[in-house]
Amino acid sequence: MTMARRFHLSLDCTDLQQTINEYSSRLGCRPTLIINGQFALWRTPELNICVRQATETRLRHLGWELAESDGVSNDLDCNGIEWATFTLQQQAEEIRQCWPGVDYQPEDDYSLQDLRYLMSRLRQTADGCPWDLKQRFDTIVPHTIEETYELAEAIERRDWPHVAEELGDYLFQAVFYCQMAEEAGYFVWEDVVGSITRKLLRRHPHVFPDGQLGSRRSPGSTVDPDEISANWKRIKAEEKSLGLSGASSVGDASSSMQAQALLSDVSSGLPALQRATRLQNKAAEVGFDWTELAPVFDKLREEIEELGVEIGADQSGRESRPGHHTRIIDELGDVLFCCVNLARFLKIDPEAALRHVNAKFTSRFNYIEEALVKQGISRERWLAKAVSLDTMEALWGEAKRSPHR
């Protein structure tokens, strides 16, 4: 990747305020810096534009704003036009020199292009980061999963500054994969962006009727939500039949049949709770579903009883004989799967419900630890199991009675 840079344009104008109004409209943003009656600067992800008040309108120079100082220059092209190549800090220093009363201290306003350049630098053999250099697709996957859950947690807390930070971490995962893919010759960033854009255009004919970004519905026209849902499923099925959805087109008749199966759309890479929900929703599309709540509870009780039988537990829950480990796993899985069904029937995301309970458990358990510390009990004693279960259960009860736990 080439070094990240913004195209630079510097102009003189005879009416600075009118220029500010028009250029702000054209660029879709207000200037980064305005020196009343004298100067304005815009910085967008692609452009660095300077305009000065003068007695006549003219092009001052063109050029590039670079991410780093290598390549800084100032010269004339074959048409006598000046080209200036500089960094953001050099531009800021020039502004302060021209207008000494202005203390312009810009923060770096990075773009996606800058992030991709940073990633390419991290992976440069000569002077990159040793950790980033040794990573491969498989080694990054656990980090991607972790970042996804951290983003979900920040959204649940409505911690919007943290959401912005986590989205940055999430975006970095995509940039990391694309950098490794480009190095290996698999694909490039533009392939990823192009693929998702084309797919969303195909699947939203109610928004882009001609399948082009610039197309729109006729003014005043409406769309039926049921029709949108039906079209979405139809288009996905057409994509699969044409090989546009990523399904493999090679293999024997059995694998081909499996690829067309109703549940084949549900990725096996999803977290187990989420995949269970998706599988059940997919089965429900053809009517394989409960019609009311009571049978779901009955089924859950049945599965719990079967689990109890398998582990050899009596009705009080006491284990009377060892069970077969494989069958216990199977029965416990049935209980969990049925819990997902109950959550789905109640229109509750089981993954979100479990995350909520995890947070609640963490908060209450932290209360126990904090209370023990106040009582002078060290963590070492706690880890050595010197604190009785009765003591901890009493503190747990206190935590439950707290309105914030």
C-alpha cells in the first residue's frame, strides 16, 4: 500500500464567507479551522483544502498532506503550477507563523486509508511489529470473536464512547485480515467492499429498484414489510443457486443436497446459543414450532427429568449412581436447547440474557470479595478456602438485596 495522504488544494478568493458557505455545502462539513475574514481549512478523509481572503481569485498550489515526513517537497510541475507536499504538523506550524495570534494545535484526524497504511507498516518485514508479523488468519480469529463480544457488551451498557472504541477494534480485525490476504494474493480490500455492496444492492430492490446506488423508488411509493421479507428470502435462494452466496459448487450429490438443505444457511461457526436460535427460527419457517407456551415448559421439564435419570439423580437432585458421560452430555444439551426454545418463544435473545446474568453474577461475587477485604480477610486466605461457604452465602444474600447488584 502507498503511504496514506490527502489531496491538497490551496486557493485565494475574493469573498471568504461566501466560499466557506458554498464549500461547506459541497464537502458536507464545516471547516476544521476558520480565521475570521482571512482563512479557512477543511480536512476530510480525502481532502485538505485551504482558502485565503485576497484581492483576486487564483490557484495558489496543489499537493498532498502526508502521514509522515518522508517525501516532503515543494516544486513546480510542467505547467508552472506549484505542488506542496507536507505533514499536518508542518501545515499547523505555517498557520501559526502566518497568524501568530492563532494557536492552532490540530489533532490527527485519521481516515480508513490511514488505518490501512498503519496495518501495512505493522506487517513490514524490515521494521514492523514482531507480534503482528507472526500472525495468521487462524491466530486472529479468537481475537475477532473476543472483540465482537466486547462490542456487544458496550452496546448493552449504552456506553457510547466505549462503543466507538470497540468499533475501532472491530474494524481493525477486518483491516488485519485484508492485509494478510493481500500479502498472500487471496483478495484485496476493494474486493471485500465491492462484494458486500453488490450483495446489499441485490437484496434491497425496495430501496434501490435498479440495483444501482443512485436509483430510488418513485416518490410517494410504499413497500409491504411482508413482501420485503419474502423478497429477501427469494433473493438469498437465487444467490445460492447461482453460487453468489459463498456456497461450494463442488462435491458429490450428497454434499450438493446438503448445501441445499433448509438449515444449511445457518453457519456452524456461530456461538452455540446463537446457532440454536437460528436453527429453531429456520425450522419455524416451515411450521416446525410450538404454537403456545405451555408445551415448551412441559418439554423443558421432560428434558430436565431425562437428564436427572441419566446422571442417576433422585427427585431431590442427589446423585445415586454414576451416569454415562456421553449420554449426560446429550441430555444436558437437550435441556439447553429447550431453554433456547423457551427464550425464542418469549422473544428474548438467550445470548443477551446469559450475558446479563453473567454481569449480575460478577457484580454480586465482587460484592463478596469487597466485603471480605473490608473484614480484613486477604485474597490469599480466600484462595486457600479459609472462608466458609455459609459466610459467602450470607454476603451473597446481602448483594442480592442491594438495588445495584
